[in-house]
Amino acid sequence: MTIAVIPGDGIGPEVVPEAVATLEELGLGLRFEVLDKINAAAYLATGVPMSEEDFAVCTGSAGVLLGAIGDPRVRDPWYARDVLLRLRFELDLYVNHRPVALLHDRLSPLRDPGRRAVDCAIVRENTEGLYAGIGGVLRAETNDEVTIDTEVNTRLGVARIIDFALSVATRSVCMVDKSNAVPRGGGLWQRCWAEARARRPDLATSHLYVDAAAMALVRDPTAFDVIVTNNSYGDILSDLVAELAGGVSTAASANLNPGTGRGLYEPVHGSAPDIAGRGVANPVGAIASAALMLRQLGHPEHARAVEDAIRAAVARERCTPDLGGRLSTAEAGAAIRAELR
């Protein structure tokens, strides 16, 4: 079983090796193909974000483990789009699944101890919405400049993401939109939601507008099990929930197509160029993303073991400074593997 590995930019080449080493520690016989030409340096030299050969490796792999894409030397937004969004769109990875759980009480910014135990998931539609790239510019860089970004919602896209959210929930699902201000797309979400939740009377279901959802998450994130929403709202809310659970450095994500089994797994933190090369980047998000991949590949017991090892290392403050420890990136990864053994 081959895993395509894209270290990418910034801290990606620092945290991804820790995720790979953790997977190797499990002895599952996974084979890793490192695609070290998908990064900003290669793009600046060749003008090619991702070669067709590398894309073919990704499409033929059991999963893609990605570190980060983004570099301040590259001002062209199409570089990141032609890597990350190409993989999401062309592989039809329509689910962005971001489970979030508080690793230790000391990491929560919430004052009330009873509301710190965050354990929920944001299920975000991943191939439509404002990020579909439909729009244009008229009279660019003049005083009469006009820019248009179009939000796209299809019945297929909305219905299947809601169905996925209902399939992974254990207690409840909250659908989040802004249908009071965005009536056409919001109306489609409302109709699909009404049809889907009628098929799951065993689950508690609710609806919130996105601004109300943001307030409710800060007030009491423990009230939520699964939140399902569109691409842009999900992007924002998932970062909010990650911060409530200790910070984006610990947050993992899976981009999935449940029908084909394809998946792209990446930490949420991005390339963090301000700390790249210093050895202080937190590997937890990358290692937790690898655990999500294990679960999708049919190894749930190994995924749980990795997640338990992360919690144990963090509880003992065997972690990087952002979580209260004193370890380097490599030392923090080794500490997790020591707990795993």
C-alpha cells in the first residue's frame, strides 16, 4: 500500500517526517513515495506547481499525506490552488473532515472548566462554494475596478456532504448556513437538510446561522457533536474550534471521497514561514492527520493508539513550546513514538 508524501513548504518538511516515522513505527508495511518537487522552490525554478507524473502518483496512491503549501516568495495565488485545490477538485475530495478534541485541560482558552472538553467535528463541503474559483476582474488596478467571486452550490454537492455528516455523527448534527441573507444557495441547503434529517430520526438535529454558530461555539463548544456547512463557513469555524481546543498546531484534517476511498490528509496549521527551519514547529497536527489516514485505510485500532500516544505525550509536557513543553520538533515526534511503544 503506497502513500504519496508531499512535504511542501515552510514547516511541512519538518513535521511530515515525524508523521511518516510514526506510521513506520506501527509496522503496517506501508510504502512511502516522497514527492519532493512539489514546493515553492521547485515552482520558482520551473513554473510548474505539480507535474503530471507527480499528480499520477497521488491519484494512484492509497492516500496523500501533505505538509503545507505556501511561501512568501510566491505571490501568485494560483501556485497553491494548482496544488491543493487541484487535488481536492480533480480527485473529487468533497468532504473536509476536521475532528477536534481537547488534548489537555491546560490548553483551553475557556475559563469555565465544564465547557473545555471539546470533542466535535466540522464537516465542510470541500469542492464548491466561494472556493470554486468562478469569477473575474474588470478594469483591474484602476479606480473603477470590479471584482466578482461567485458562490456555487449544487444539489449533488450539498446533499452528499449533509449525508456524510449524518453518517459520522453519534449524538447530533447542526447544519450551519446564512440562508436569511443568502437565500438562493441557503434555500438549497435548507431543502437538502430537511430531506436528509428526516431519514435519521435517531439523531438530534438543529440549524444555526453562521454568526450565531460562532457565538455558540465560544459560549459552549461541548454542546456540539457534528457541524456541517459550506466551504467558506467551514474553513472559518474549523479554525475557531481548533483554537478552542488548544490551537491550530494540533489540528488535523482529512479530505475524502467516501465513494472512491481516495483521501488527502494534512495538518491545518499551514506553512508557518515565520518559524520554518527553527526546529520548533509542532508535529502533532501532522501526526494526527496520519492517524486519520489510518482510520480511513482500515486500521482504526492503530489510529486510536497514535491518538492516545499524542494525548499521553502532551499530558506529560513532552511537546513543543506552544503546548507548554520544551522539546524540538524531532524530539516531540520521538516522544509520541515512545508513548506508542
